[in-house]
Amino acid sequence: MKKIKDRSAIPFHIIKSVLLILLSVLCVLPFIVIISGSLTSNMTILKEGFSLFPRNTTLEAYRTIFRSPEGIIQAYRMNFYYTFMGTAFGLLVITLTAYVISRKDFKYRNHVAFLIYFTTIFGGGMIPWFLMYANVLGLRGSTLAIWFPALMSPFLVILMRTFITGSVPDAVVESATLDGAGHWIIFWRIVLPVLGPGLATVGLFQALGYWNDWYRSSMFSTSSETWSLQFYLYDMVNSTMAMRQMAQNVSINTADLPTQSVKLAMAVVATGPVLLFYPFVQRYFVSGITIGAVKG
Amino acid sequence: MTVSSERLRRAAGRPEPLNKKGFVLLCAFVALVLILFLPVFHWIRLTDTEALFSAMKLKASAAGKLGDSWSIFTFLSFVQDSKQGILGLWSFVLLLIACASAFFLAAAPFAFLTRGGAAEGRGMLRVYSLCQKGLFFSFVTAAGTLGLTIFANSHYGVSGFACGWCVWTVIVISPAAYLLSKRMERQERELRREHGFITEFRRNWILFLFLVPCFVFFLINNYLPMIGVYFAFTQFNFRDHLFASPFVGFKNFEFLLRSEILHLTRNTILYNIVFIVVGNVLQILFAVLISHVTRTRLRKISQTMIFMPYFVSYVILRVLVFNMFEYEVGLINNFVTSIGMNRIDFYNTPGYWPWLITLFYLWKNIGYGMVVYLATITGISTEYYEAAQIDGANIYQQIRFITVPLLKPTFIILLLYALGSIMKGQFELFYQLVGNNGTLFETTDIFDTYVYRITTTQPLSMGMGTASGLFQSLFGFIVILTTNFIIKRRNPEYALF
């Protein structure tokens, strides 16, 4: 690559290295705090507070979680269910829609695209949206209300359209049409087979969104059976936080609350899959963001 | 032959109707319908008021103030004064449709006079299409008014509501004018070699089939809830039927204007401005820095690390922030006490939170923006830099005069998107960091957290919540339209739509 001939560039390269190392460390540090906290015994945390490196390393917290794992296993199961349903159905409808608005011979493609885009610049707000699902459709407490509302998003539809126009040249579609192929055949036999990277990117965005969702669980769940993993964690953290706030004023026995290290272990368990897959799928997100930002 | 060349000559110039008499007739119809929409014409009349008002359980004093005929635009004030919430949603929707109809009917002559569509070779087609939309909606308004009177009569068991003569006129005229416009449109289409909806549907019905799930989704998720902004004008409660809460006009907005709206708006906008400015500066800075890392492995590793926070959920962020800033066992307070200072009570001091929220916004989002800018930088041709090096430019000059100017388009696009959502908050970020901790609201409450709190904990204030949501939406909408208008004038390439 470029050689450093310029002496005046030396301070630049030093500053560059320092800043980049600093930011990288800052970005990763919190994860280390969480992991090391989850490996520290609870008494140590209460006595000495959190620290960067585990002291008195113990797997006690993880053992506590998996001693009565019903709650977390249920939450995990629901999370997989939501992620699977949302991603599978979402991908299907997003791809279908994106195919339609990518077809230049479709007269109303701009109208449809505008109807989709319009939802990003005006909306009825949270309460009408909530009442629509909870009261008009009566979906409160059902799992449908948790995965359906995030099935499509304008950003992902536009992103998918860009992928389709990029990977299927018009000439290919035209020659297929001349050979007598209809839209059904073109979509399933020509477009879908070459759409691998697009499907992967959009699907991963969907899956990430579903995996990290707590919001719809908090709005539509009526029992802890249907909680997503993040909301399960949220509830656990929240109840302890509230109790702690009170404990500052009134004396409450905090011993019965989920201990600090158990909470951290829960956090590790809840994020584990994401961080495990992250290095391998990162490039799909990078390509999605790049394409979406430049063309979208 | 001569006729068709004559037609084509006309088609190339200013749009002119092919059938002059028909066009004049259509104009007359459209004008008539538009005039009938004027509030001086009464669409709903009350007959047999005594029986009706007693069926509504109105006192004589209240009933005395009510008139006996109403236009479609003022009927909501009747709903409000007589406290008949059950009629509210229906008349609200009618009002919206009437406005849409009037808008399209007024836009049609405007399009004709300014020759809209002629430049795209569509001639009069746009005018006809606007006319048809307007006439369709005016028919729906009239039919809806008729429906409203029937519904109200059956609800109260008294035949006290009746349609004015304008309703009947519109019901008759609109379809007639619609058919006329349709016929003239067909002639125009033949000339322009365009096909209509039915031909398109027959040809591409499978594409319409593909769109069905999309339509269902956006209808349920976005468009039907838009009608729900009606609740902003009601004193919402679940005791009355969902759509029968009392209609109170702009009371909710008046209350909000006195209490919450100013500081919510201020917080939301200020946070967003800080996020945009600081975020973009840091993202550009680190994108430039990382692009100068020559060893690919190192660059990959450091990008992976910086991008990582984007992938964890905000609940994890909550755990993290709690662990760092908690009073007794938090990392910071642990450190503070170890160097012999007093503990800091973060969770009870509002002053710290703007800083913390910005800090964690940056922590989570620097990676994302960095990736965007980095993509632009990698797209810059190396020839520029080589030429600059030959001319003796040092690395700072290269960044200043090559990289940064070429990042400008990306920056503008990102800025426009950010401006478009300036009234939207980073709801998850704020809610997970602050939660329901009331002591911090003064500096941390934004529209989204306020509305969320109402939705989940105060069902009786839902009308208020909808009102602030509607204010937020409208304000944001106006900001987007204005920005887009300005951008379109100065540099149409960047316009959002």
C-alpha cells in the first residue's frame, strides 16, 4: 500500500493508532465488564463492586440460572419462534413486494413505492397503532401481535429492490418474457435463485430486529409465557432496580432478589447467539448498510 | 388520416380536451359539486328535534343552543356540544373524505390551467384522473352522510336525522360526471397509447397478487391507525365503546400546549441535533482514520470491534449502564470511592443524563455511520491521492481537500434522513436508560417515552397521548416537506421525493 514518505505524516499515524485503539477498546470494554461480572461471585460484587476482571472466579451464577431453567428456556423458545416466523414470512412478503416495485413494466410501481415510503414520513402515532392490534383486532396476549407488526419495513423493501435490480439485469427478464415466462416463473426460477446475498442481508436485519425486540412483548403480552428473551431479561433487571431504589430508603431484604451476577449471566446468555454469529455475518450487514445508505 | 394527424399535432402542444362540449359539461359538474361542499350548504338536517334531543338525554337548556341543520364540516361541533361521541368517528372520517374530495376537485382545474402532465406526454390524463378521484370521494362523502343519518336514526330510535338536498344532488351528479370523465379519458388514452387500470390488471394480475400481503400489512400497521388520530380529539376511555368516547375538540391540545408540549419538543429536537452533529463528526473522523490503516487484518479487527455495540439489544445496554452507574456497586462509584471521593448519585441527578444518553447513543451508533462513510471513502479513486502526492500534498491536505469534499454527498443524504426524523426519538435508548424514573424526566423525556408511558400505565390519558403523538407526527411531517422543498429548489439530486 501507500508508503510513508512524508515525515509530517508521522504524528497523524500516531494519533490515528491511539484514537482507533481507544475507541475499539471502549466499544468492547462493556462486554468484558458484563462477562467478568457474571463470572464473579455475588458477595464479591456486593463487597467490592464491579470491576474489569473476574475475581474469585465462579460459575455459580450460571448454575443458578440453569438450576430452574423453565423461565429462560421458555423465553428462549419464544424468541426463536418469533425470530423464525418474522424472518421467514417477512422475507417472503418483502421479496414479493420488492419484485413488484422493481418491475419497470408495472404501471403502478411508483404509486406502490410511494405508499410504502409515505409510512415513514407520517403516522398515526403509537396509541392508535396499539389500539389497532390490542382492541380492534383483539390480539392482546397472542403471539401474532408480537411478530406481525415488524414483518416489513420500508427500509428493507427498498433495500431488497436495490438488490433485485442489481442482480437481475433487465435483459434477462426480457428474454425470459419472450420465451413465454410469466411473472410467477420469473420470480421463482430466475430472481430468487440469484438473490442469495440480498436474502441473507435482509433476513439478517430482520432476524437481528426480532432477536433484540422487547418492545412488542411489553405492549401485547398478558402472561410471561409469551415474553421474548429480551423482555424476560428486562423484567428481571427492572424488578431488581425498582427494589434497589426502594431499598435505599426503606430497609428491604435484598437477599431474595436475583443477584447481580445472575443478572449479568442472564445478559450473557441472552446476547450470546448474536455475538457468536456476529463476526461471520458482519459483512452482510456492512453491504446492506452501504447499499441502503447510498441508493435508498 | 388528416383527423389523426390533427389530433397528434394537438397532443404535442398544450393539452386540450378532444371533446369540447363534454369537457364543458364536466367542468360544470365539478364546479357544482365543489360549490355544494361550501359550508353554507347544509348536508345534515335535524327534524323532530324535541323527540331527538330527549332521546339523546339532553337538557332543554343545552338543546336550545343547538341549531337544526349542519354542514359536513361543522357537524363535529354538534357532536361535541350534544356530547354524542358515538357519532364522532363517523363524522370525523366523513370530514377527512370531504377534505380529500375538495382537494382533488380543486386540483383538477389547477392542473388544467398549469398544463400539468402535458410535459410528460400525458396530455389531459392527469386532469381526468384528478377529477375522477375527487368525484369518487365526493360520492363516498354523500353516501357516507346518508349512512350516518340512517345509523343515527336507528341508534336513537327516532327519525330525527335527514339529509339535505345537496346530498341527493351529489349522489346523482358525482357518478354521472365520473362516467363522463371516464369516457373522455378513454379517448385520450387511445391517443396517448396508454392503458388503464383494467388492462394493467389483466396483464399483470399476478403482480397484484404479489402485492396483497404488502397491502394488508401496511393497511393494518400504518394506514388504518392513521384514522385513529381521531382519539386525539376525544376524552378517551374504555368504559364507553372504543369509538364512543366523548368528543372534546381541541381540548387535549390546549392542555398539552400549557403543560408538556414545549419541553417535550425542546428535548426531542435538542437531543436529535446533538446526535446528528456529534455523531456525524465522529463517524467521519473515524471513517477517515480507519481508512488509513494499511494492514487489512488490523482494519478488519478494529472495524469489527467498533461495529459490535450496534448488535446488542437496548436491554443489554440497560444492564450495562446500570452496572456502571449504580450507586452502591457500580463500576464508576467503585472507582470514585477507591480514589477517596464521594459516591455520585447518577440515578437521582437529572443533570448527568443528557451527557450519558449522548455518550451511549454514540457508543451504539458510531460503528454504523462509520461503515457508511468508509464505503464512500473506499469508492474514491486512488488516482486522486497519487496525483496529490506527486504535487507534494501531505496527508492532512489530502484529507482536507480530497476525502472530506468527496464525503459531502453522503453526509447530505444522511443529514436529510436525520432531519426527516428530527421529531422522532431514539425511543429504545431513552426508555432503557431512564425507564420510569420520574426524577430524571425533566431532562430526558421525549415524545416517544411520554406516549409509551401513557399507553402502558395511564389508559385514561390516552386521548392526551394520541394528541401529543399527532402533534409529533404533524410537526415532523411539516419539517420533512419544508426541507424537501428547499432541497428540491437548490439541488434536486438530493431531494427525498
